[in-house]
Amino acid sequence: MAEIGKDIDHAKSLLQSGALVAIPTETVYGLAGNAFNPNAVAHIFEVKQRPAFDPLIAHTHSLEALSGLVTEIPDAAHKLAETCWPGPLTLLLPRKSIIPDLVTSGLDTVAVRIPKQALTLELLRQIEFPLVAPSANPFGYVSPTTAMHVNDQLGSKIDYILDGGACQIGIESTIVGFNEAHQPTIYRLGGTSKESIEKVIGPVNVNDHSSSNPKAPGMLASHYSPGKKIILGSFDELNVYSKDRTTAAITFNQPLPGIANEHSIILAPDGEVTTAAQHLFAALRQLDQPDIEVILAEQAPNHGLGLAINDRLKRAAVK
Ligand code: AMP
Ligand code: MG
């Protein structure tokens, strides 16, 4: 088991020595290492069993620190950075050569963001390197949103988990990239809604096509999987599905009739998509139990973070 605590100095000295530390962010918990240290970066891929073709996000604390990592910041990127950072938004920007190839999987852009989590921001301010920090879970499984989730799966492989409580947003960052003409595209829906991005820079395309070749940025077709069969649908569609004692349900704001109480999770009793996002991954984990065979999952409303929730559910449902 890993040690769990709030000791920034301890986290700092481990990271400085090249070790890995799990850190809280507002999106999900990350498995962090020194982005400038190729050994630390390689260790992250090994601990997560993450394929080397899947690039990492570098986390930093300020626009000044960012300028050490990238060669150019397009106007639209700058506007987004000023408005949305610290926050759940990742920008793909042309990288400087100081970034190891392994971080970017050899791509000429690097993914960067400033996270909005007090402990982690303080840690980033105190170290002289950025942190790469993919979700702190074995590759392909549900992302962790508490220190306990991290400990359950990676506790034996890391020394320390910095505990910032439950994640405020609960799903990964939105990823935005720019073409040569500096036109923005969303490559992954996430914790910053499309609407709030468009308020800052106008209309953006979404290109989050599932891919088994993540060189096309974005994500794999199958991900976030709790290892159960998941059936996705509207409340009415799931209502008519035949159920037994091995059926569980994750619904938006009302219980699904015919499901045992202990197998039924309502994501957003208040009807807010942001609440549903906060609870989504914990719900998928909770239903990863031997006596459950099928999870019926209701699609979230198609606005705000609902789009990102539906994206995660869709990928979780792919075997
Ligand atoms: P995460 O697993 O949440 O840390 O997110 C990392 C994801 O960011 C990867 O799976 C890619 O989809 C995306 N990504 C990171 N760097 C790049 C890049 N340079 N170009 C395109 N996508 C990237
Ligand atoms: Mg992940």
C-alpha cells in the first residue's frame, strides 16, 4: 500500500529524485513524474501498462513556465489559457526539444495544462520542472477520482499519494488543438464544455472520432472500462430492458424500476450535468462487483458536460 497524505514537501522530494507520486487534480487523480526526466516518464508507462503511442499531458503552474515548453502560442490558445486556466482544458502546442520524445509519442506538439487543484498547484510552483500525469489507473480501466481509488489499484507500485479529496470535476480535461492556420479543434470532450470554449474563441469543430491509432489525436475506442457489459440508452429504452438480480443501473436523476437498491446509482439527484460528471467514474468502479453482469447506463442530457459523460460511457461500453 502507498502512503497517503497531504505532505507537499514529501511529494516534492520524491519527484525530484525521479520517483512517481499520485497527485490530485480537479479532473481525475494523475500518476505524476518529472516531464524532463525520460526515466521517470518511462516508469509511468510501465506502471500504467500504457502503450508508448499514447502521449502524456504536461502540467505546469503559469504561462511563464509554459513558455519554456512550447515554441508558439496561437492567439486563440492564449485567449483560452487566460480564460480557462487553471482548469480542465488541455492545449496542444508546438513543443520545444527539452520535452522528451516519450512524452509526446514523437509528435511535434505537446499537450499542456494548468490544473485547478490547490495542493497540486502549490507543488508545481515549488518544483522546477513540469509534471506529466496521466490518470493514475491501469491503462484502459476507469479513472480514479479519490486517493483510495488510486491506492486500490496502484498502491503497491508507488510510494506516495497526495490526497486532495474527491475530484471537483470528475472527468478528464477537454483537449483543443490548432491547425497551421491556427484554427481550433476539440479532440477530446471533457471538463470544459464546448459552449464555454466557444464563448471565448467562437465556433470550434469537434473531432473525437474513435481510433485504434491515437496518432490521430484523441482516444481509443475502448477505454474507461469497468470490465462489465454496459448497455447504453435513454431512460425509456433501459426501462423496457429485461432485468434480473445481476443487472445494475447508472441513471441520471431518477431510479430505474426493477433494479435492486444496492445496484442502482443516480448520478445527479439535482439534475445537473456537472454533478453527474463528478460521480460518474466512482459509480462505474462501485458496480465492478462479482455479482453484477450487466450495467444499464442512461445517457446524460446532450449539453455542457453531458457530451463528455456520454463520450466516456460510449467508450466504457466498447469491449
Ligand atoms: P490522459 O490520458 O488523460 O493523460 O490524456 C492524454 C491524451 O491526450 C492522449 O490519450 C491523447 O489523446 C492526447 N494527447 C496528448 N498529447 C497529444 C498530442 N501531442 N497530440 C494529440 N493528442 C495528444
Ligand atoms: Mg486515462
